[in-house]
Amino acid sequence: MAGTIEQKLGAQGILLHEPASPVANYVGFVRTGNLLFVSGQVCFDPEGKLIAKGKLGANVTIEQGNAAARGCGINLLAQLKAALGDLDKVVRVVRLGGFINSTPDFIDGPKVMNGASDLMVAAFGDKGRHARTTVGVASLPADAAVEVEGLFEVA
Amino acid sequence: MAGTIEQKLGAQGILLHEPASPVANYVGFVRTGNLLFVSGQVCFDPEGKLIAKGKLGANVTIEQGNAAARGCGINLLAQLKAALGDLDKVVRVVRLGGFINSTPDFIDGPKVMNGASDLMVAAFGDKGRHARTTVGVASLPADAAVEVEGLFEVA
Amino acid sequence: MAGTIEQKLGAQGILLHEPASPVANYVGFVRTGNLLFVSGQVCFDPEGKLIAKGKLGANVTIEQGNAAARGCGINLLAQLKAALGDLDKVVRVVRLGGFINSTPDFIDGPKVMNGASDLMVAAFGDKGRHARTTVGVASLPADAAVEVEGLFEVA
């Protein structure tokens, strides 16, 4: 039974899948007190295919990167659902860290990262507004175009 | 009416401006409990001009990078003032994350990042000493030379 | 007198050294409430020599990088011991942030970072499983191959 946040997402065509479990000695999320730290999510779609592969500034456009960042955001929500059962237990999106797979001259990381930020506000409204850090990195796992980590205050 | 910390900064010629509001679905800071997470601040000066533009290891010297990191620190303080009204409410600088726009062979990020660390101790004394992570990144928003994010314990 | 965790590490040949103190205005760790933030640790061994120097994708192999990440993890444990006196006071490894010194085409950061993750589970068992973010960066201090920061819930 989906909560109100998940229903709202469903009405926008966003369905939350079972998140992939890491195949190593780390986990998708850890809760400490009312804080939930979610591992960096690369831009895999629910079928495990990269939404965008490669570098911004080379073969990946800003639009493709923005869609990839949105996909990272959806993966964060899927982890939240696995952690909490119900997204309505999210009190506040506290912080997103965005890592953009970039050539040395790509300087529009924020436009890419907006894909994740906009999704959080689409899901949670004003509670979705967060502190954010966006940087361009030399490479990402699996040559993903974008990776986003999240910190959430939860009930 | 400036508190004692802000008066001390003023005596050193450091005036805190109104911080720029993000033009997107994120915010300058989020408080959760006694923790205040401040978004990554790039090295804009109060007039919105980059203190240093480009890469360490190429066109930006360590001295220029150090000044840029100090500018990021001033922007963090401006966010703190916007969040708290009075910098005297800062209990401890907990963590700074420093991202240095670097060529692949630039290995002196810590000397650059000291510009931000020194500013925190100039402002807060021993309470300004913090955990720190410094890395060299492929690119930064607007081609800024330095970006610094901060975490603060607040009253 | 070593606690049970440190004894277990000793039985695996892992001895914790006095961590190096930063020679700048930052510190190795800061505690706020029950959270302990540990500064980014580069892959120095106890003698202050880099376990691996240079870039993954160039002169550093995945195996060497994995050993370097494990070394960063040992340095995190040494900071924990300095902070807490006894590693048994660690309630949970909350989050590790892994920064891999990478060429633009190196995409196996997670295999490198497993060196740090595996060490945490070797030390703390299930309490050692953590949220994790791994990215490839353009450069690291001293040309270290790996840098890892940590967040811990402590008693």
C-alpha cells in the first residue's frame, strides 16, 4: 500500500523498484538517529542499464545528463522506500552530493544536477529542498555519467 | 547588530554579504537537529566575480587558489549568518569538504584548502578546527578554482 | 590495554599506530553528539610512506589500489582509537567516502574501494557495513592513489 508521496510519484509515472543490493561489504543505506545516509547511486535504470554512459563535455549532452541525475534521484527514493517502507516518513531532504563524470572543460554541472534536485521537490514539495554540492569528477563506476548520494531526516 | 565573532571578522576587514540564493530547487543550507549543512560554495566574491578561475596546476597558482578557498570560506560564513542571524551561535565547525579544480598532476590541494581552514580558525578560534577532506576534481561549476562545503554544529 | 576489536585486528596482523596530526588548522576528527567525523585519510602506511602512488588506470593496478584503500581504512581506525581510546565504542560505521585517483577511463573504483569496506567488516562485523560513495578524482594530495573519509556512530 503506497503512501501519499509514492502515490503522487505514481501519478507522474515514477514507479519505485526494489533497489539493487550492493555485492560487497557495504549497504544501500544506514540510519543513525533521525538521519538516513544513502550510498552514492549511479544512473542505472530499473533494468540495470545506464541512463547515460560517458562524460559530460564529450559524448553526453546536458539534457542526457539531467535525465541521468533524475534517474539517480529515483534510485535514492527506491532506497528510501526500502529503508522506511513509506516515503511519507521522510521529514526533510537534507543534502545531495552530485558527482558529474566530466571532461576538464565541462562547467555546467549544476544544470545536470538539477535533474536530481527537481525530482526531490516533485516528490516532497518544499521538504524536498536541500543543501547541495556539485562537482565534476574524472571518472565514475561503470562509466556512469552521474552519481548522487543523499542524506535525509526521517521520522 | 553584529555579534562578537562578526565584530572580530570586521576588525580583520571581512564583511559578510547577503549570500546569493540558488536559482534552482536547492537551498543554501539545511538544519537538522543541531547540525547545519551548508551547500558547496564556489569562490565568488561579494560582487559575484570569481576570485580565481581555472585549474590549479595550469593557470591558477597556489597563492591564488588559497585566496579562492578563503573566499569560499567567507561565503560559508555568509550562509551561516543568513541561517543563524548571529555567528556566535556556531558551536563548532565540524567538517569542511574541499574540491580543488586540478590538472591530473596537481598534488598540493591541502595548501590551497588551508585558505578556508585558516579562515575558520580566524573566525572561531579553536572551535573553528574541523575534520577535512581535500580532493582534486576534473572541473567545477563556472570554472571556479575552488568549491568548499561545510557542516556546523549550532546552538 | 586493547579492547576486543583491537585484539581481533591484532590477531590479523593489523596494529594501530598513533595517527599523524595535521600540520594545519584542521584536525583528524570531530565529534558532535554521537557522530564522529574523521578527516580524509590518504594511503600512507605507519612509516609515512604511500602504499600506492599515482593513478588507477595508469601506473597503479586494482590490486595495489585495493591495498591502498585498506591502508586508508587502517588510518581511519587509528583515528578512531585516538578519538575514543577503545574501538569497542564504535556503534556503527555509518558512511565511507572513497576518492580514487583515476585516469578519465578508469571505471573500477568500487573494486579498489572494497579494500576499505572489507577492512571495516573485518574489524566490526555487521556493524562495519556502511553507506558508501566512490568516485574517481583528477588528483589527490601527495599523489596518493586513494583517500577515504569516514563517519561513525559512537557510544
